[in-house]
Amino acid sequence: MCVIRVGAIGSNNREDAIVQYHAYELAHAWISPMRAATQGMKLALDLPFNPWGKTLWGRHTAAACDVFEGLTRRYGKPAFGLEMTPIEGELIPVTESVVLSKPFCNLLHFERAADRKNDPRVLIVAPLSGHYATLLRDTVRAMLPEHDVYITDWRDARSVPVYDGDFDLDDYVDYVRDFIGFLGADTHVIAVCQPAVPALIATALMAADDDPCQPASLTLMGGPIDTRRSPTVVNRHAESKDMHWFEQMVISTVPWPNPGAMRKVYPGFVQLSGFLSMNLERHITAHHRYFDHLVEGDCDPVDQHKKFYEEYLSVMDLPAEFFLQTVKTVFKEHHLPKGLMQHRGEPVDLTAITKTALMTVEGEKDDICAVGQTAAAHDLCTNVPDDRRFHYVQPGVGHYGVFNGTRWRTEIQPRIRDMIRSV
């Protein structure tokens, strides 16, 4: 989920919240032998000369083993897997490389093996909200043919040692600003979902300092600039709990032997419980259908299911400081639209933005960041010239459709492409 899902599995006190992480780790260790046994059974049933594998019992058993393995596996970070991109009718190799590394994030570059020096340079700011940056694979894929693409690849907080320090919303803003400065002038920034706020703040700070590297354009897609507008279930849940509840009930400590042991985090598995609970019936139905497709041997829907859930179930821990500061300032106290936002004690002046073109994109059916929440940026950035303002609402899409899928590729991305070339 791109906007931070502020839910939690049931817990009644701080001790329960801390124990959850250790119980989660122990459960994975306890279930490992069963996973190994089911994998062995499925392997045996899939052998071409096993007569039992082709029977109805064998197909049902193999399907049950597959579903069990998928539901109990610990999913690691997926790969982008973008090895080729079409340019002028040819498939051009793409090389993924880290060009700048920081403790909590790597700046990735998708270098194309083609002479495209005049293509606009684009920095995609991925959300730090549970899923990995690979959730934006389709976003990157659509931009690659005509743009020099970079993306923020956030690290799982459980893998960051405590000696690397804390990481909060102010640090996020600094990272974005550092990445823009590293890429240089004439960089176009696209912030997808949650990072719309820090990207807008970073742009304002650079504008106030008359930084020569301030973005040529800033595109905010489905981001929580003002969550008071058309509040969603996520927004209402955030406002229904006080900060003490969040600190006590959803923050845990990374257990040993993870590299980030003793770091306070909002655990990925707690976030995942929130993701699933929002559409639990749909996920149950999807797995029932997956079982049926496995039994029937329908390869295409099986592959589609696996592809979706390997991404969806891959989650990472968030630094506790970042999560709590974001919940407080963005979702509860609405500092940005009220003009109260500060960065390291200094006020953030959005009216300082005068040179950066501003585009906002929203989905008509977005139930995470409703229509109006991202467009609010135009009301706050009052000194952006009218001819450098752009807004688009995509009919018929929800939150993920803003940056992924057919409508993104055929209707939204072309508008962003044209805006980038017009400024």
C-alpha cells in the first residue's frame, strides 16, 4: 500500500506489541519443517512418472501444498527484472545499477544501451510505506523508452544496523533533496503516493534557497497532501487513535539475529495485516480460485496470481520515527495544508516554488487518497505560474491504477510525458 496503512493486528498493551515480532519469528521457524514437507510432497506428485500425481486426489493435494507454501513463505525483496526496453522499434538492453548509496536508501539508475542524451532525466520517488520500490515496476517500465530513469530504492529497516542512526520524515526530505542535487539541474521528479509530501517539501526548500538544482517539474500522483478532503477509511482510522496508541500498539523492536536488531520499527507483517483486512474477502476468493486453477492446470491465471502475490506479500519494516512523524504531521494534524509544516525546526514555505512546474494526478475511484487530496497542492503553491500547472483525474481507476496497469500506460503516462517536454 502506497500511503502508510495505519492499522495493526489485535494487541492490548505495549508488551503484546513487542512480543508480536518475536512470536512472528518463532512461528516462521516452527512452521519451516511443515513447509519443507509440503514442498517435498508437491515435488513428488509433480514427477512425470508418478501415477498418483495425475489423479484427482493427487492434483488436489499438490494444489493444497502449493497454496500452503505460498501463504507461509517469507517473501524477500522482488527484482525489478527490467532487462530490455523498446526504443524506436528495437529492444534495447537495460542495466540496473546503484549510483548513490545511503544507509536507508539506494538511488538506482536504469541505464539504457542507447545514445539518448536528449531524453529528460526523471527521478521517481518511491513510497516508504510497506512495499518495496519494485511496486513501481510498471511505472518505471512505461517511462524507460523516452526518459533517463532513476528511482529511490528504500531499504528494509530490519536490515539497517542501529549504529546508522534514526530515520524520520525530515531525513526523508533530506534524502530526496540530496538525490535531486546529485542528479543536477533539469531533473524532473515524480512522487508516487506517500512521498508526495516530502517531495513537495524538498522542492519548496530548494526553491527558498534558490538552489540551481531545484526540479524542472514535480509530478505528485495519488499523494496525501491534504487528507481532510474527502477523507477515506485510512484517514479516519488515523484520526480515531491518539499518538500514544500508535506508539504503544504498532511499534516493535527488531529481534536478533537481524542486522537491524534493537531498532524500533513499524513491522512489515503488521502492515500486511492491515493491507489484507481492507479487502479480506477478495483475497480469500482469489486463493480459492487459485486452488481451482491449480487443480485444473490453468497456467495463465496461476502465473498471474503468483506474480501479483509475490509482490503484494513482500513487505518491509518502516523506521518507527518516520512512521510516527508521518502519522502525526500528515494524517492527524495536517501541518502541510495548514501552513504549519517545519523541516528541522524551520518553516516550510510552499509559496517559494516559482520555477518548478507542478502536475497532480488522481484516480477517480481511489479509496486510499481520494480525489482532491493531491490536487490540494495547487492551492498551496500559489506562486507557480498558471501555464506551469497541470491536473488530471483518471476515470475508472483506484489507487494502484494511478501508477500501474493499462490506464497508466495509455492515458496517464503520456500526459506526464507531454508535460515534461512542455516545460
